[in-house]
Amino acid sequence: MDLKRSAKNYWEYRAILSIDGVKKPREIYNCRSRSTVKKDGKFVPFGKNDPGQMICSFFHNQ
């Protein structure tokens, strides 16, 4: 739904996604560490079929 690249950390993307019609809260996808920063501040590594993998591969920031 909404995707913004960080100006300071070009390897980070802030995104608000809608998956199967369910809107998720804003998360930060870190393409360097291959992890997601959740709204509560937790770092979670990309999993299988993670939206972060798609975002990072689409923008070639692996």
C-alpha cells in the first residue's frame, strides 16, 4: 500500500502492507540485515515468503 525508502539508511524501507485484504501496521524492512523491525521495536529475521524478501529483491538491495 505504502512504501518509502529511508533517506539516511538507503537499505531500509518503511512499508504499510495489505495482505489478503488485512492491513498491517508500518514496519521497517532492513535489506542489509535481512530483518524486519516490528512496530514494538523487535527485530525479526526474514522468513520464508516474507514480504521483506520481495521488497529487497525488487529494489536490488541484497
